[in-house]
Amino acid sequence: MFWSTIFLLPFFLHSFSPIVVAGQTPDFPIVDLGYAKHSVTAQWTGPGGVKFGEYLNIRFAKPPLEDYRFRKPVTPPPNETEVQDGHRLQLPVCISSKYHNATVPYKGYGWGQEDCLFLDVMVPEGTKPGDNLPVVHGFPGGHFIYGSKNAREVAANGLFFKGPQFDQRVIFVSSNYRLGIFGFLSSSVETSDANIGIYDCMAALEWTKQHISLFGGDPNRITVYGQEAGAGIIATMLASYGGMNGTLPFSKAILISPNLMPYRNSKYYRELLYDTVLTSGKCVNIGCLRLVSETELMDLNRLSVQDDSNMSGGGMFGPGLGFGPVVDGSYLPDAAQILISQGHFHQEVEAVIVSSTYNEGQGIAQEYGLPERFLEIVKTLLPSATNITVGKIRDIFQVSPTDPPEKLVRDWVKYMLVTCNSVWIGRAYAAIGGGRGTARKYLFNVDPGTPGSDLPYLSYINHTVTPLDDPVTADRMQGYMLNFIAGAGAELRPPPGSPDWPLYGKEADMLRVKLGALEITRDMDDFNGICDTLMDTVIFPNSTSVALDPGVALFGNVRSE
């Protein structure tokens, strides 16, 4: 994880000048949302003299406090009579915590506040209703336990600031969602709302769909953007309700290293997490937890993230299955990866870009007690997997006796947590549109190739603000993204000096990003069989064979056609 990427924003913005804290100005008027009026919080002059304004800390739902705690977001937000200028919060971050040994530049083990369902809107100068600019709505990463709209993963900010250079002006929205126990604690036994953090993101997107035209944006050209956990949330949205129950409030998606474990039968670990929090809070039900103070709950969140045993299958945090989306039989009728692979996803989305780095497992995999603990780690994700099945999985990754033991779990996490997600999503959207497909994929193949290592390329502004060894490649990557956001349907015009980036298609052609070069090549992760084997194992974990037909669907006990 590139902490410098997440927490670079204050330096990033203050590198621009002048900084003007503002109310209403001709270029940035007061916006009347119906329930509240917002004036611009700040104006900035970016590279090339381009001005932009930020409307910060706009409510998109009621404060999730007291009886609204541990419930889906409630809309519309409360009415506010005074003009809001965005200065209402000192730290507009949902309650977060760090995991073991994380070098997060915040003191202590927890930060943020419960009243956090806010979003920000960034607009170029002079934008007005009717301009119909394309919109990017971003969700932060952070393994579902930390992250905020303030980070904006910075990469999308880079696209925003560089847009005029490519003759593409965009509006950018970023929103918070509840994290840790606040966003992902639920029980399959006791009546409670599951996947609350996902519903927060959906509520924010619905806000954008309804209100962005007031800022000059086009509600029919919304591209949703996320990295790691943020991309995992988007993958969950693509699979929501098995592709049924209406359309999604966006037209395109950019999923940077989608971080999502394919938990299918998570009832035991879901209850373990739930019971652990209740016991630690001296409560017997979730109603009791709604009466606990915010400070006490913040401490319970820290305990759940850091102090309790991690048995989450690698790359996730918290007891049991860790934090993240769970199969709830409704919004998520099965694991998102299975739904997508079986064709049960939202095919109305016009186009997607999905990516991975070549070293996704580095830095997020558990590497202690190996290889002895590999059986335990795999069976946490696949409780009914046989020892034979686990042995076959192990043979896939540890092909040489001289392979270091940590390679085993790094590769397991790399493929199961991120790489195969990008393959499965790419394949799914490659198969629609009359066989032409609507997906593109890139592999970031520049050292160190760890999670988030491509973000500096997407966030690059200039050598003064964001120094980078290969600014030419960064400019070209940003050009692709901006042309994708602004283009019609799945079309993508290559930036000057760049190759034509083909659709993923049956040949699984992708863009490989190398130091000083962009090349079109075949996605070997699509052809090496690893993702097929892992999908078979997720569907048939107790089989003695892992060479089963991946086209066989097992929705009988989950969902009816």
C-alpha cells in the first residue's frame, strides 16, 4: 500500500497557488440542493493556470448515529437552513483503524468520527448547469478498515487536474463510506443490515445521479472509480442482485486492482466476528451496541481490526472473515466473482477498465508460520475444502522445492484477492455486446509492482508537484483514462504516441505498462489456467478434483432464475 499516495493530498493541493478560501464567486456560485445550499469551500489555481473549486463536506444521507447506527443509510439528508461552506468538520473521515505493523501517519490506533456520510465535488472554473461534463465518482481503498474521500486515491485528482491538457474537462466526486465494524458488522442469525458500507456507496452514487447536473455534470455520463477495496466495492455493485433489480447509477467503471475475497459460505466467520464484537462490548445484541458511546465503539473497532486473531485467508483484517462484503441472499446472492463468472451481472454498464499489478501479494499477505499454516489459511476461505484440494492449490503456486515459503501465500493472495478478480471481470464484460465486448485491461509491470504502485502514474501532474521517473508513460496512461471517461460507449481514442488499446475480447489482449513503454500483449493470467482452477475450487471446495467444469452453476440454494 502506498501510504504516500493516500496522504499526499494536503501537500499536493498546497503546491498550487494561490489558495483562496471562498464563498460565492462568479466562477463558483452557490448551489441549491433543495435540502441545503453550498458555497465553494476553496478555489485553487493548478498547473497551467487552470482554476478549480471544491465544494466540501456535502451530506448525502442522514447522520448514522443512535438508532441509525448499524443500519443502511437513510435519505434524504436533513434540511439545513444556513449556507454551508464545507468547514463543518476537522477530520471528515469515517472511523478507521490500522492493522498490525501498518505505518499509517496518524497517531494512535483509531481516528475519524461516526457522523461521516459526506462527499466532495470538484469542478473546473466557469462550469454551469447545462454544460453536461463527464463525471468521475471515486471510492477510496483501504481494505475496508481505513480510507476517506479526502484521499481520493489522488489518482483521480491527477486526471482532474490534467484534463484540460487533453481537452477533457471533468467533474470529480468523492465520498466516504462506513468502515470496519461500522460498515461491515452483521449477523445472519439476528436481524441486522448487511453490507452497510456498500449501501453507503450506492446512496452517494444516487446523490450524484440526482444532483450533479446542478454543478454542470451529466448524470448520464458517470464513471465510477476505485482502487483496491474501492474497486472491490464496484465489483460487488456489478454483481448486485445477480444483475437484476434495475440499473446501476453509473455508465462506466474503472477498477484498479479490485480487492475482494470470494467468500461464499461465510456464515460461521460472519457470526464469529459479530459475536466477538458483542462480547467485547458487553452486549447481547446489536440494539445494545447502538447505545454504546462513540469512543467505546472506536475502541471495539480497533480491537476487531488489530488485536483479535486474523484468520481471514490472507490479505484481509479482523477475526474470522475480516471486513468486507458478505453474501446476504439479497443484495449479494452469491460471491460477486461467481455471479460475474456465471453471467449474473449488470450488463447495462457501457464499458469497464480493470487492472492489476504484477506483484499484488507483496505487502498484504500473511507470511508468518508458513508453509505449515497454508492449509489453515485456505480453509478459512473454503471451510469444506479437502486436504487433497488444498494440496493441489499448493502445487500450483509452489512449483519448485527452492521456492521461498512466503511465495506460496503471496501468490495465493495475489491471484485470489486481486489478479483473478481482474481476469473474471474482464472475461465477463468481454463476452457481451454481441461478442465484441466492453472491457479493457492493463497490467502494471513497473517495479516494485506492489498494490498501489500504479497510482503515482495516474496522479502525475508535473515534476515539481509529483516527481516521477517516467512522466511520458504517466501522461499516456492519463490520456487513455480521460478519453475513456469522455468517450461514447466502449470507444477509446489512444492519446498521441500511444498504441491502440484493444478490447479484452476472446484473445484477452491487454495493455502492459512497462518502464518507458506501453505494449499490447496477451494476458497470460487468462491463459495459464490458475484462475480457472481457483474458480473451480471456490465452487466445488470439497471435490477431489480441481479440473471441473467452470460453467456449472450452483445457484439452486441461493437464487432462483
